[in-house]
Amino acid sequence: MVEGNTVVNMFAEVPIVKYWEIWVNQDITAFAVLVVLSILIAFLLGFKQGSPLS
């Protein structure tokens, strides 16, 4: 359990894992975060018009 907790603490510093923890604890908050992230990603992709994804 100690090693597992250490790994969890290490990955807890990763933004995606923090988002996962929020999603597990509060679905509504996670949904709002997902919407905001989606808007930011769409804005960045639109801002970089030279991107192959566009």
C-alpha cells in the first residue's frame, strides 16, 4: 500500500490525474472543467491556423 500511495502521490501532481480525481469526486465540476478545456483546446487549434489538424 505504501508503494501504491507513493505512486498515486507522484501522479497526483499531473493535471490530468487531478482532473480524474475531481471527476471521481464531483461529476458536475468535472463536466464544467471538461467544457472549459474543450473550449480552450478549440481556441488554440483555431488560433494556430497552420496546424495540420485544422
